Amino acid sequence: MSTDGVSRRTVLAASAATAALAATGLATAREAAAAPTLPDGTSDDKILIVGMDGLRHDRIEAANAPNLKAMMSNGTYARSLLYANPMAPTVSGAGWSTVSTGVWPDKHGVKDNNFTGARFDEYPGLMARLAEVAPRLSTYAAVDWPPLDTYGAITAGADAKLVLPQHDIPNDQKIADEAASILRNQNPDVLFVYFGYTDQVGHESGTGERYLDAIAGQDVHLGRLRAAIEARPTYASERWTILVTTDHGHVDAGGHGGSSIEERRTFILAEGPGIEAGGRPLDTRLVDVVPTVFKQLKLPVDPAWGLDGKPIQERTDDRFDTLQGKLGTRVDETGIPADILGFTHTAPSGWSVDNKSMGTGGVTEWRGWTFTTDDFWSRTQRDQWRELNVRARGVFAVADSDEWSDKTFSGPFDSTLVSPTYGISGKSELTLKFITHYRQVEQQTAKVLVAFNAKTPQVIKSYTADVISQQQSLDIAVPDGATSVHFRFHYTGDNDFFWVVDRFQLYAS
């Protein structure tokens, strides 16, 4: 073993010993050193957010990480994928801005590690948002990547902060020391504690043994913070939520910024009041940290903020997601691992797919409208903007003539997704909302149609240009005498691109 490996393991062993000491409820000498004094907290609902930079969640199982694994058992463990260019590369500036603001890069504006184009005035980070709406809360942030402080993504608005030079074991140790001291000896309400060494090791050595050691070291720090919480004299009367998350993954050899699945891997691990033990939701995204914090603090989220996230314990009201148990493995696609469950042609209850004009042959998975997931669909072909489908959640519907035509076929791609029929007696106006992700090319067509009382469908929306993962809202007048309505999503293409529909909602008044 190299000298570097010996010294690293020595540091980790020392950290483990410190954790054991902290668990006894005694402050270490380092903890007692120079922690800032925070204002006294005012809430019994308290939040600890732990950010672990560049932590690829599929490597946790192989690591000595008992605290992370205990949280997976006792709480909710939600995995998801990031965007890629041209929305933003898989880099820390964009990733942590997404975590902290609760919106995607097309809103917060950060696309690089210089935070060029940041719109934190319109979409402030979590601590700044809390300072605006709940200034009574006592807040703390600690980071060892200075841009998270310089540009305001994480530390802006915090009552106290610790900012250290970039990424190393001593920095993680100092951050853990100070955060544990504050947790044990003061009364904070919300803390954002950031550890960067996993990312540093990922860049230096890839995701092998050293990376597993880095995960183990940060797991020790997580255990210390949990022990400090449980040692609080007021712990029995408090309601603590702990969230662990990351900003991006790494390729096996180390590095990130591209569009591979490994670089796009993210997760939220949550434990606290009202959060399901052993939960493995399919509909969670990285933007869900902020609304989860607000829900746990019993603070309302103003719709005017335009957040893209939702609390981690709330499921989407979407019939497509009821298909999770019906998803199958690949048939014709060769680039998708054989064990990934990700597609079905079975429509959810009340929905149907009309393929009477659909061509024959082609790639089985994509023949007509298909119900699929981000983990499955975005693996089919990189860098064609499938990675940008960030506002779809869980299972969604896609018509993809590009992928269908990758195998011998005859005739056009011509398929219609048909909604259930809804009773609308006595209603005068409808509002149809859904998420769409549409990429236009050449002669393909995409039309939304409405049919009242099962009469001839009428076009209410046509797409002729790209619409990148946006919510659509269509107002529709109800004709006199109409008692029922259904909608149709009609797509045609010839080796063109795709149309995604998700989160269908209908309102009547």
C-alpha cells in the first residue's frame, strides 16, 4: 500500500475515534475552538442539510458507510438524474445552485463554475430565502469550495458561516468540528454543511478504492453530526430532519461535466417527521430539497417563487406513475443495461394509445406512444436533449420517432395518446396543464386536440418549435351543452425527434 494510502486510512481512523468520543456527549477540543455564536433558534422543527460533493450514489453500497446506509433504511432514498448541455454541464456551480434555489438552470441561470448569468436576485438560495421569509430562524452554512460563498449560492443569508479553501481531508474535519460544536452547544434551526473531499478524490483517482475511503470518511462526519444532534439537552422536544444530497456524479476514471449516466447521478436521502422509512420514490428530483425544508419547517411556499421542486414525501398526482410496477426491461435497445426496468406500452387506467395509423417494425420499445422513465429513455442516445427532460417525473409518456426508426420499419410514425373522458356538466371553462418536452425537426407534427361529447376532435395547440421541459397551460371554453371531454396528443414523424407529455392535470370551472 502506498504511503498516501496509509496516511489517508490513519486520518479516517482518527476521525472514527473522534466520532466515538463525540457520541458520549463530550465536546472535543476542536469543537470547543472558535465556533461563531449564532442567534438563539426559535423553532422546534430543525433541519440539517449535508452536501457531499460529487458523491456517486451507486458507490455507497461498496463503501464503509454505516450512517448513510442507516438513513437509507430509516428514511427515504430518492435517486434521479441531472440535465446536461445545453441546459448546463454536470458541474458544481450549476448543481449546487439547483439544490439551493429549488429551480433548474434554465431559471437560476448558472451554467458554469464562475456562476456566470446567476439570477439569485430572482431565485435566491435557501439561506437567503429563509432570511427573507423567516428571519427569526437561526441559520448556519459551512463550505470548503469558496465560490459557493463568493457568488451567494449557499452561504448568502446565513446568520453565521465557515468558508475554507477548496476540498481536502482537513477541511472536512474542520467543518465537521465546527458544525458539531454548534449543534451540541447552541440552538440553530437550519444548517447547510458541505463536504468536498469526495469530489477531490474523484478527480484525482476516479471512483475506486480511494473514493470509497473518502465516502467512508464523510460518513464518519455525518455520524458525528447525528450524534451531536442526539446529545442536545432539548433533543426530546425537537423535530429534526436530516437531508443528504450531492450535486453530480463522476465517470469511473474520475471527472464530470458531460452527459453520461455516471456524471448525471444525483440523490436525496431524507430522514425526519413524516418522511417514509425505506421509501424509494421514482418521482423525486434534485430541486426537491428546498420545498422539503419548507414543509418540514411548516413554512408556506409562495407560488410566485416559481419553484420547480416539491416536498420529497409528496407524490405526483399522475396516473402515468401508477405504471411503475409494469415497467419491463429492454427488447431491441442494446445500450441500456439488461436489468433496468423502464418501459411499457400498457396505458394507465382510463388512458389509451391509438396506433391504427402507426407503421410496422422499428424498435419495439418506441413503437407508438410509450410510457418510460428518465433512467431508461435518456440512455438510448446521448446529447440529443433527452437529458433536458428535467420537469417530467417518474413515469412519463414519450413519442420518439428517432429511436423507433433505428431498426428496419415500414410506414410513418403516427400515434395518438388519448386521455380519459371527464364529465364537465355545468362547466364553462377548462384549463389543461401538462409538462411537455418537445424537439422539432423537419416534417414532424405534434398537436393537442380536444373532443367534447365524443365529437370530432379540434386542434387547440400545435408545436412547430422546440419547447424544452416546460409546463403548458391551455384555457378552453366549454361549448353549450357539452357534458364530457377528452384530449388527444397526436404525433407524427419520420426519423425525426420526440415529444414528451407528463403530469396531465385538468381543471374545470
